[in-house]
Amino acid sequence: MEKENVWEYPRPPLLERFHERLVVVFGGAVIADTLMGYRVLETSHAPTYYIPPSDILKNSLEPNARRTICEWKGQARYFDVVSGEKTAAASAWSYDKPLASFHSIIGYVAFYAEPMDACYVGNEQVKPQPGNFYGGWVTSNLVGPIKGAAGTMNW
């Protein structure tokens, strides 16, 4: 992968189609696998990847009451991720009515990497963006301090 400096990502964020393979593994099962994702690039953040619902294992997402507001995308609703006997509360989110520039991801789902068994971009297992709030997936091609829980983190 080509090096990308997260401080060169735009603000407001950019939504772009992403055709590399995205995989989410939880509870020992592949619960999401796509070549038709999107990613959001925002200054100082690791990219956040969105997967179409058709490429997510049926019954692996259960609605959660959590809601948050993003100034760029609108209101997010959350899901508990379920696989077998394992559950990760509020570990995935989606936008039902995103603001205009993000309409392409209506219903698409993003996953926090940390509670999952593994998440992949291509063949690379990602690291979670530091902190418990941001949902970016950190890959080895990212350069620059990445925004996180205690400010920034270098990779």
C-alpha cells in the first residue's frame, strides 16, 4: 500500500469507494467480507471503513440503544455484534439518514476493530485507532500522529 499521511486527509472528511477486501472476524467466524466498501478520510484520523449490509453475516448485528451525532455524517445508530455465544456491545454503527455528502453509506456498517477478533484491509490485520471513541482502522501505510484517547499516537 502507498503511504498516506493522516494529516493530509481533508476536513471536512472525504468519503471514497474502497475496493480492497475488508474482513471482520468475531467469535471465530467471518461476519463481514466485502470488496464493495467505502472509507471516510478525516484529518488526523485513521480511515473508517463501511461495509454494505449485504456483505455482513445475517443475525450478527442486534440493535443497541446507543446513538451519537457526527457533525459531518449526522446521527449514528449502534449495534451489538453477535457470533455464537460472544457479544460485543455497541461495537458497530450505521447512518440511516446521513447528511448529503454521505448518502452513499446509508445502511452501511462500520466496526470498532478492538472488540473484534480481527479486522483486515487486504491481507493486513489492522490495529484499532487509539481510544474508545474513534473507529478508525490503523494500517502500516499510515504516517503521522493519529488522533486518539490521550491526544495522538505515532505509528
